[in-house]
Amino acid sequence: MILDDVRPSTNLTSVTAKAYEDETGFSNTWYLRAYAICADPVQGLTLAPPATSVLNSQNKGYTYAHCPTNRRALSVSGTINGGFGQVQMLASFVSNTHAAFFAAEDRTGFSGNWSQTTYAICAT
């Protein structure tokens, strides 16, 4: 199973996750369950404008989503667009004013075009 998407809703009340089997498949039954951890809203809570990498068939570096002015990044998530189980999430991090996400093709490679999108949740 390759985790493909972990995406917050635009109103920050839920999360969506998606996964694929890679090209070798998996003979047993599997499922993916996503959890959103919620708390009392913090001041200035917002979803930063998502950042999407170029669409091509090459591995990418980190894609950065930047928080609006005077807001700090609290969390990061990301999606792989068009990877279909051939591209995997590898790393993510949150910095003071931005969040970043990184994905790469699996060990067998992938000739299709794909991109990655980073989501940052920010607050004042």
C-alpha cells in the first residue's frame, strides 16, 4: 500500500486520505483509516494557499506552502497527483512560516506525469 493523499478540508474540519497498491498488488484485504485530531480553534486558523510542483515524469524536491503574513505553520500534509501507487510520500516538515512535502517515484520508477501538492495549516 502506498499512501497517496492526506488532505485537510478547506474549512479545516476533516481530513481525507487515499492509498493505492503498487504494481505488484496485494492479495489480502486492506483498508486505510484517517484521523483528524481536533481542538478548540486557535486564533487566525487558516489553510495556506496550497503549493503544487511541476507536472512531469521526474522526481521533485520539496514543495513549500507559505503561511500568510503574521501567521505560523502548525502542520503539513500533502497529495500526490497522478502517481497511482508508483510515487510515495517520503518526508515533510513544518518551519516557522511554511511547510514542505516531498515525494519520489518508487524503486521501479514511473514513466507517467505526476506532481505533488503541499498543504499548510497556519495560525497567528
